[in-house]
Amino acid sequence: MLLKHRLSISQIFAFTWKVDLLLLACCTLVYFLDVHYLYFKLEIPVGISAVLGTAIAFFIGFNNNQAYDRWWEARKIWGAITNDSRSWARSLYNYHNSTEVATQSLIRHMIYRHLAFVYALKTALRKRPDDYYTRYLAQDEIEAVQKETNIPNAILNLQAKDLQLLRNTGAIDGFTFLELDQLLVKHCDSMGQSERIRNTVFPPTYLYFTKVFIWFYVILNTFLMTDTIGAWSIPFGWMFGFVFHATHLNGTFLQDPFDFQPLSIPLDNIARNIEINTIQLLGEEPVPGPVKPRMDGLYIM
Amino acid sequence: MLLKHRLSISQIFAFTWKVDLLLLACCTLVYFLDVHYLYFKLEIPVGISAVLGTAIAFFIGFNNNQAYDRWWEARKIWGAITNDSRSWARSLYNYHNSTEVATQSLIRHMIYRHLAFVYALKTALRKRPDDYYTRYLAQDEIEAVQKETNIPNAILNLQAKDLQLLRNTGAIDGFTFLELDQLLVKHCDSMGQSERIRNTVFPPTYLYFTKVFIWFYVILNTFLMTDTIGAWSIPFGWMFGFVFHATHLNGTFLQDPFDFQPLSIPLDNIARNIEINTIQLLGEEPVPGPVKPRMDGLYIM
Amino acid sequence: MLLKHRLSISQIFAFTWKVDLLLLACCTLVYFLDVHYLYFKLEIPVGISAVLGTAIAFFIGFNNNQAYDRWWEARKIWGAITNDSRSWARSLYNYHNSTEVATQSLIRHMIYRHLAFVYALKTALRKRPDDYYTRYLAQDEIEAVQKETNIPNAILNLQAKDLQLLRNTGAIDGFTFLELDQLLVKHCDSMGQSERIRNTVFPPTYLYFTKVFIWFYVILNTFLMTDTIGAWSIPFGWMFGFVFHATHLNGTFLQDPFDFQPLSIPLDNIARNIEINTIQLLGEEPVPGPVKPRMDGLYIM
Amino acid sequence: MLLKHRLSISQIFAFTWKVDLLLLACCTLVYFLDVHYLYFKLEIPVGISAVLGTAIAFFIGFNNNQAYDRWWEARKIWGAITNDSRSWARSLYNYHNSTEVATQSLIRHMIYRHLAFVYALKTALRKRPDDYYTRYLAQDEIEAVQKETNIPNAILNLQAKDLQLLRNTGAIDGFTFLELDQLLVKHCDSMGQSERIRNTVFPPTYLYFTKVFIWFYVILNTFLMTDTIGAWSIPFGWMFGFVFHATHLNGTFLQDPFDFQPLSIPLDNIARNIEINTIQLLGEEPVPGPVKPRMDGLYIM
Amino acid sequence: MLLKHRLSISQIFAFTWKVDLLLLACCTLVYFLDVHYLYFKLEIPVGISAVLGTAIAFFIGFNNNQAYDRWWEARKIWGAITNDSRSWARSLYNYHNSTEVATQSLIRHMIYRHLAFVYALKTALRKRPDDYYTRYLAQDEIEAVQKETNIPNAILNLQAKDLQLLRNTGAIDGFTFLELDQLLVKHCDSMGQSERIRNTVFPPTYLYFTKVFIWFYVILNTFLMTDTIGAWSIPFGWMFGFVFHATHLNGTFLQDPFDFQPLSIPLDNIARNIEINTIQLLGEEPVPGPVKPRMDGLYIM
């Protein structure tokens, strides 16, 4: 997640340098072609090219809308994970009547094991090696869950097993069981929803065709401007192209909100906040520190 | 679901060849008509044709929005099926107190029978012969469910019957019954939602009129350009037409997300993932392998 | 619901003949007025008229969006009715422990009576005389419900009375009561949601003003074209008007999705599917046949 | 809620006369200024003014979308109130086992008291004096609720008190209590949602700036047209201004859907329908008649 | 929340003075550059610049849509907090059977402690020092909650502890526990949802690029107008720039709806209304007065 509201020229360039160079090369090429080979031929009415530009602006808008919706839905899902994690810890911690040490220790483990779920889900979504989650599991649990393809799902299974155990020992009754199981179901739903966004490729035809259309327009536009403003068509061609390409790029960065890049959902930060809330609720030490922004405060992961 | 972000020229051509050829034929025809018969007559102000182009871009945008929503809703429904399937297996597996072999075997069968539900629903949505689901049903169950028009619905009925049985034998109590029945209701909802999208024809007037309007615009546009750029109006007429038609086609492919075509929801893949999760939860062998992409990684079904 | 993806010229004409004739008359009139009386006066810059056209395209888009949302919401509501009907039948059929004939017969009647609810709701929404629903009610029930203004609501009341009876006889316990009553509440919600769409008039000012604006634009446009293309302004004026009016008409047909017309939600078909699923669940005979498309497969009601 | 699909000229004039006169005055003034003082100066390219018009059409569209959403959300909330009112009456009436007269009379009073809630909420939203709700409360209840700032909320408190009483007397058990309390929570939610829409001012900067922008455009447009079509710029300036202003006005009328004006949600009508359903359920007399449309069938409140 | 529908010139100027001055400076600079240095060079077709303006209007519209959605979602969340607070107070107050003084006093404290939750959440969202919430907590509770990073979350933990206590003392049973815990879960959800909006930075690339694009357009536009209307390009350049910048600014003000500024969600007002409802329900004195509008009725916080 980007944190700074103002970007420096160098940050913009870092974000768009590839398309900037391509645009300059393209516009220059068009200019020379036009001046030296095609000058006399092309007088497309400007109104017709305007329609193309307007249509492309629509299609870029469409892509950005869907991309933003994916990004915001991803953020909502991890917001729900935050909420349900707090409710899970609060409910397990308070809603039992057990005074036995073994049961109390089991409950404490179930609260910690949820942190393993959160971190294992983060690892699965980011697709980067990270076994931080193992610190909240017992050794035999680590082995058991790593046998399965879907580790966070396997952790939920452990939670369900122990929930039934709590009930059988009388530490919780049916009503508390209902509340806790509903939270387990919600964890499972949020996990699946994250995976849905992670694994569903945004229809590539939209992105690809829109990119092709923008290049059509840049070329056409530069041709048209060369006729009236000569070599100025190169910077202006770049400028128009930049407006369309930069906006289109914005959308493509939001489309995969769980990738490891600056505009993504800050999973490290969210998971750490859940961890802090949980450990403070249990009154334990040490409480881990918050995640630090990167690149001099530019973004947080 | 398409997997590749970059499409080759041949893939684009495979996607659009029909409309490409029609466009070239149409533009060429218009050009000859204009040059040989109508040259002197048509001087429609370009601003008027621009309005038509802009309006059509709106209507294409409208169709694409609705088509994308259908596609994404379909994906969400099957995401919910994934989540509820995991919760179903996890809950049945853990939330019972039975030590009797018969009951444990019944529970195991109910977990497997849910896979039959998922695969039977897939078959019903795809409308292609596929009886993979029968492997998770007993012989008499296969006969019973095939008597009914709606096979997945008949499977849910079997699940409900056995759920009551579990309760009567004391394997589960009222609270667990509540949780499990709520999952059955959710399975039933997701089934009906899939059928709704499958069986509701997107209002064909929108698609049909938009297609007609695009052809209007292509013809008008080519006429207008012929006056100023001669035979160049053929490639440019094609280009403008391509932008509109390709975007419109994109939408029509997403409109029926359960059809058997590359842009559809990858039901094979989703169903297989549910199967893998379930079999691993039960700790059984062999675990089936994941579904493989087709056409050299281009898409997955 | 229209079923055919391709419409014939005669079907389009059947859909739009009124506006086609009005457009031709209007454009011809404008042409003659312009040529014989006003020729020298009107030189509105075409860019200004283009703004009008673009603005109208927006407003048509707005109306279509809202109309489509009403139509799709109506479809979702009847999808929910389908789902909840299946859950109602499945739950009542399986989740009881009664072996008494009287109770079993009561349960069977409650399942059938739900079909009366579905058909009575259909009749109320369509506002066409149709007492098919009475076949699933006892004689005294028919008399009782017809005394009330809202017949489907009165049927729900009968269901609630018998649900309490089931509970008092011990056929169901509190947990099953919870599940069944929640379904009754959902039936009641879907009923009210259907009525909301049926009885809420889409703000007529939007439709009316948009229609007036389109006529403004058609007249202005024809005037402008007459100056440059003479009598060709009549067919082109018709064409531009057709694009706007046809799209606007599309929206108005979707706005009242429970009216009895080809683009409406196919209530006959949905209600019949519920009936078929229910009767097959009960294992009874004869199962009624599916609803047949009308007009040679053009649409289904 | 407007009921008529066609508006007469006089009704349109009644709706827009203020802006019509202002537009005519403005366009005339601009014409005279242009002809007598500024004629030689202003030759803004028409494409630039077209951008302004298009941008304003967007912003009007934005306002209308949000306004329509508020209106439709308000309608949905009162649809939910209708549904939950029916469920409240149906559940209280059927789901108890008491044969004591006192309890039965209490239940009947709780059903009637809900009508007091509905009418008191209507009064609070409309902000017009109306104490119809008092007829469904006992004298001491009227005094008690009128001591509080929020009368419908105070009525819900009375309902909760008696619900607990029903439970303590054994007339209902815990399961029925769950169902009834969930309905009370829904009544409370709908009440708060209505108040949210009632009390949240739509950001006035949007409305105000859009209005200012439209006047900018009208003035600019009239100037531009005066140069080419002389005094005809007055009627055409009015026409363009009318299209924008009338659409903008449409939105502003929908923005406050609980105000007492013709386009508002018909609270009188909805509350009366709830009243009729409830009294018919109880089998009492007299049933009040439906609310009548006003202004010769033009609208209903 | 702004309360006035009409803004005075001085209020608009207070809202936009910075961008007004920048625009005037920019347009004047462009005018002088054009007249004295570049006059002969730049003849970009106006249709091309129109596309840029239209595209920017789209992107501004996109930002405004997302910003408005954040603002309205924030308002909905605090509407839900209002509703759930009323249900919390109503349920705790009525749904218990305890006659012991200690329990009744505990219940009263739990109702008041919820006000501490609401005010502590407000403080956390506004990020301004404000310890009003402490008046509804006991001294040891204040110390306990201030040890944690997230104070409102810590308060929820206290509520859960006492809820279990109520149950253990027999003041409430399992059914009432279910209802009350579900309200606690909802409070927790609303808290997390508020934090999500507060802490998620709207992707700054959208805002930043849109601002850059507007400046591109203002400069280009002023150049183009200077060629035809001379120094009049300065006021008109300002006017066009004002339309785009003011609309863009509108969006940026709504984007962070919990900041302390006039367009934000009026948390003071909402929290106070909850406080008034709660204290009146308990029948206590004194009832605090409503929050007063600021700046002569311009806005309320």
C-alpha cells in the first residue's frame, strides 16, 4: 500500500519509465515515417480519431473499475479476517468455564494457532517462502499440516477438532460452540475468498486489447498532429499516450492485490496488527513491534 | 479461464477472425460503392458521426459491465461452493461423538457424497455428458437420483435424510445439526444461483442492437473517410470496427460463464481442488492430481 | 424471457414499428420545413449538437442501468424463491421423527401448500386472473385466504400455524423449528421484495424527459444534416433516432420485470420447475411437464 | 411516488417553471450583451466548449446515480419494514402456546403496538405533526414514549420488555424468543437506516458546483451560438440548458426520499398496507381502506 | 457534514482559493509564453485536446465514485453502530431475570461501558486527543484498556468477560447469550470496518496522476484559446480548470471520511445521539444536549 500522497518525479519515472521510453520511440518513429514517406496521404477527420480516444477512455475506465473492485474486495476480506480474529480470541478467552490447567492451556494454544492460520494464509497468497506461521504450531502439527496441499485449511481442521474436544470436556456448551463454529466458518470463507481473487486471472483479453487500442490511438494521434505541428507531435504524442497508459497501468497494478508489490494489500502489516491485538489480549510478553514502511515511508507491505 | 497475459497474433486471430474478415469485406464494399456510385452525395458532418461512435461505446460498455458481473458472480458462487464444501467436510469429520463403525462409515460416505453433489452440479451446468460424480455414490443412490430431473438437488435430499439419521442415533446434537443444516441450505443456494446464471438468457436485444449499431457506424465511418483518405479508409475502417467489435465480443464471451469455452469459469479445476482438499482431510489415498492447463498453458477449464 | 440470440427483421420491426414510423414522419417533416421555410437560418455549430447527443447517451445509459438492475434483482428474488422452496420441501420431508399418519399427512400438505404460495404470488405479481394455486389448498383454506387482500401472505400464516402444531405434537424440536421458521421468513422476504419491484413505479420523469430529449436531438440533427446532405437527412435522421430510441425502449421493457410481456422474468417457467422438483422429491405421480416456449421458441413466460 | 407515465405540459412546467424562466432571462441577457457589447471578441473553439458540456453531463450523471441509490435504498428499507412487520405479526400470532386470556391479550397488543412503531417512524421521518400512531398505544405508553427524543426507539423498548415477559410466563420458549428478538433487531436496523438517509445531507458541494457549472455552460453556449444563429440562440440556449437542468433537478428530488413531495417514497401507502395485512391477520374489523392517489392519480404519498 | 445547501462566494473561495490562485497564475503564464515566444508554433487540432478533456472527466468521475463510496460506507458503518448500540442497550436492559442489586448494577455498567466503546472508537478514528470515553469506565478499567494499543478492542474484551459472568450467575440463559454475543461481534465488525477505511490510503497514483493530467489540460487549453481569443484565455482557462479541479477536490475531501474536516462523517453528532438514546432508555438524568452545528450552521462534526 502506497503511503505518500505526493510522488516525486523519480518515483513516477520508476513507475512508468518503460512505457515512457516506448512512447517516445513510437512517436519519433511515426513522426519520421510521416514526414519522409506518408506526408501527403493521411487526412483522417479529427472527429473520427476523437471517437477512438473517447472509446478507449471508456474501456480503460472499465478495466480500472474492475481492478479497483478486486483490490477493495481484497482489502475488505482482510478487514474481515482482522475482525473475526479479534472475535475468535475474545470469545475463546472469555466464554469458557474451565479451571483445569490442561483446558486453559488448550484454549491458549487455540488462540495462538489462529495466528498460524493468518500467517500461513499470507504465505500462501504471496507465494513467497515464509514459515513464520510455524512458530505458533506444535511440532507434530507442523508436520501434519505440511502434508496437505492447502496449509491454512489444514490448520482450520485442527481448530475444529479441538473445538469439539472443548465441548466434550464441558468447557463450553452448545451455545458457545455455535458462536465459535460460526467464526471458524467465517475464517474458512475469508480464506476461500482470498484464494478466489488470487487465483482468478482477470480476463486477459480486456487488458491486452486495451493496450493494443492505446497504441493504435497514439500512432494515429501522432500522425494527425505531425501534419499541423511538426516535430512538436513527439512530446505531445508522448503526453497523450502517457495519460492513457499511466491510467491503464494503475489498473493493472491493482488487479492482483496479493502480489508482492508496493500497491498491494499490506498483508504483513495487517497480520502483525492481528498478532499484536491477540498477544495483548492474552497479556503476554513480548509484544512484537509494528511493521515498518519501506523506501523511506513510500509504502508498507 | 485464460491464463496467459500476453496473446499471440494467431490467438487474437483465432478469437476474432470471423469479424476481421467481415469487417474487411464490408469496408471494401463501402469503399467501392462510395467511389463508383455515391461519391458526390454524402457529407455528413463528422461531429454527428462522432456522437454515434460515442453512444455505441457507451452501449458496449453497458453490455460489458453486465457480462463481467455475471462472470464474476459465477466465480463468486463457485468460490462459495469451495468454502462451504471445506466447512461441510471439516464439520462432519470433527463434530460428532460416535465411536460406532456404522456411524463413522456413514459420516465418511456423507463427506464423499458431497463430492458427488459438486461434480453432478458441474455436469448439469456444462450440459455435457459426464458421470464422474457417480463414483462417489452407492449404486442404489445413483439409480434414485437419476430418476429426478435435477440430480444435484436429489443428492442434497439424500444428505438431509442421513443428517436426520445422525441426529436420531445421537451422533450429533441439535447445535451441530443447526450448523450442518445451514451448510446444506448454502449448498442448495449456490446450486440455484449457478442455475440462475446458466438459464437466464442475457436480454438478446441489447447484444443484437449493439451489433447492428456497430455495423451502422463502421459503414458510416468508412464512407466519411473515403472522401478524405481514399482507399486507406479500408484498413482504418477495419481498425475502428475492430476496436468496437473486439470489445463487444469480449463481453459476449463472459456472458455465459458456465459454457464450455476458454474464458469460462474453470469448473473442472475448482471441483478438483475441492476433491483434493476433501480427500487429504480424510487422510486417504490416492489424492487425484490437479487439472492441467490446455493449449500449451493458454487456458484451464 | 427472450430465448433467441438472433432476431429477424420482422421481430425487430414488431418491437420498434411505432417509433420507426414516428421517426420517419418526424424526419420528413423536418426536412420539408427546413427546405421550404427555414433553410437560411440555422447554422448551429455541430460540436454543440454533439454535446447534446453525448449527454442523451449518458441519460439513456443511466435509465438502462437502473432498469437492468430491477430486472436482474427480480430474477435473483425468484432464484431465491426456487432455492428456499427446495430447502423447505427437503427440510420438512426429512427433519421429522413422526410415524403417525396424521402428522405425515400434515407435513405432506405443508409441502404442497408451499406450491400454492408460489403460484398465488405469481398470480398477484402478474395481475392476471389465474387460480392454479387453489389446487394445492383445502377448500376451507381457499375460502380463508381469499378473504384477505394479500393471498400469498395469508398462505404463509397457515404454514406458521401448522409449524407450531408440528412442534406441539413433538414431530419437530426447537432446532428444526428454527430452521423451518427461518425459511418461512425468507419466503416472506422474497414475497415482499417482488411486490416492491412490482409496485414501485420507476421515476417517470427520467423516462419522460429522456424521450423528450431524444426527440429534441432527432429534430436538431435532421436540420443540421439537411444543410449538407439534403433528402438523405431523412434516412440518416431515422438511423440516429433509431439507435437512441431502440436502446431507450430496451430499458423500458426491462423496468417492469413482472409484467406479462416477452422480456419479463419467466415466472411460469420458474414456478413449474419448483413444482416439478417438489413432486419428484415426494415421489408422486404425475409430474407436470415443463413450460413450453412461445412464438416458435422466441420467448418463454 | 409519481404514478403516471406520461406528464402533461402543465405538469412539466409546474416541475421546471423556475429554471425555465431563469434560463430564458439568462439566454436573452447573454444575447443582448453579445450583440451590443462583445460581438467581436469571443471565438472560443467549439470543441473546447464541447468538453465542458460532456464533463458536466458526467457530473450530473454522478449526482443522479447517487441520488437514485439513496431513493432506491430508502424504498428497500421500507420494503424490509413491510416484510419484517408481516413476520412479526405472523410469528407472535402463531408461535405461542398460551391459553390464558391475559397473555393472549398481551400478544394482541404487541402486534398492534408494532403498527404504532411503523406510524411513529413515519412521523419522525416526515417531520410533520401526525399522531396517528398513538391509537395503537395505551395511554401510559403514549406518555412514556413521548418523554424520549426518539419515539419509535422507545416503542421497541416496550416490545422487548413484553417479549421477556412472554418468555417468563412460559408462553414462548427460547427458540421462539430467538426468532422474535431477531425481528426486533431488524426493526431497529431499518429504523436506523431510514434515519441515516433522512439525516445525512448529500454533499452540497456536488450539487452546488454542478449547478454553477451548468450556468457556465449555458452562458458560454449562448455566446457561441449567437455568433452563428443570432436571436435563435435564445430558444436553443434555453433548450440545451433545459436538458441539463431538468436532469439535474430530477436527481435533487430523489436525494431526500423521505421529504413530503411527489417523488418521495410513499410512506402513507406502505404503512397503510402493513396496517391492512396486520388487521386482516387478526381477523378484526374494520379494515382501513387503502391510501388514495392525489392530484387526479398523479402521485401517491 | 456540511448542512447548508447553498454556499456563499466566500465559502467557495475558502474551499478553492489555493487552486484558484494557481490556475490564474498558470493561465497568465501560459498566455504570456504563447504571445511572446510560441505564438507561431502550436496548432493542435481542437478535437485532440477535446479527447484529453473527456478522458480526464472520466478519470475524475472514477475517483469521485470511489471517494463517495468510501464516504457513504463510512456513514453506513456508523449507522450500524447506532443500530447495534440501541439493540445492545435494549437487550441488556430487558432480557434478564435478575433481581440482585449487584447484577443489576453490572448490567447498567455494561450499558454505560458501551458508550465508552463508541467514544473511544471515535477518538481512535479522529486521531485527536479526547478522553471523554473514560467517564464511562471504572478507574481500573481505564488503566487496563490504556495498556493496549487498540483501546476500543480492549473495551469489547471487558464486555465479553462480564457477559460470561452474567451467564454464570444465571441472569441470562444461552439464548439471550447468543443474541448479546452476536451484538458484540457486530460492534467488533463495525470497529474493524471503520479502521479499514481510516487506515487504507486511497491509491495515491490515481489522485496524483489525475491532478497532473488536469494541469496538462489547463495548459494545453489555454494555449489553444490564446490563438483565437487572446487575453480572454486567462479567465476562460481559469473557468475550465476550475470545473475540473473543484470536482476533483470534492472527491479528495470525501476520501478520508474520518478526518477532522467539514465534509467528514459527523462522529461527534452520531456518538452523542447514541449517548442520548441510551441515557433516556435508562431513565437517568441529566441527558446531554445535542451537538451544535459550527460556523453559523455551515457544518456539524
